[in-house]
Amino acid sequence: MSAQDQDRQARERALAAKGRLVSLVIVGTMVLWLLALWLGPKLGMPGRYAFLFDFAALAGLFWALVVSLQIRRARKDVRGNE
């Protein structure tokens, strides 16, 4: 196996790890968001805190979108150099 193949495989593994992180962030964001919206009224929190939870969830999902686009671009570069 050549050094170029090893380098490409290392980049693919790094991108796969980044993809797993994105999936964990998406799942974690949604679970925490739903949990916060369910627990908020039960704990007597004012409705304005729902907006705080919504914006925090949007921030997490926006980060996941940006990183997903970076992964897509990097994969295109890796596979384009074959």
C-alpha cells in the first residue's frame, strides 16, 4: 500500500469520525430540546425560557449543518484526487 493510499484512508477515517460526532450532536440536541420543552412547564418555568431552549437547539443544529457541509466538501476533494 502506497503512502498516498494510507493518507487517503486516514483522511476518510477522520471524516467518518467527524460524521459520527455530527450525528451525536443532532441526536443529543433533539433529545435535550424535547426534554427541556417537556420539563419546563412541569417545573413552572415561564414561557420565555422555551425561546432560550429553541435558540440553543437551533445553534446546535446549525453547527451540525456547517460541519456536515465541511465533511461533504472534504469528501469531494478526497475522492476527486483519485
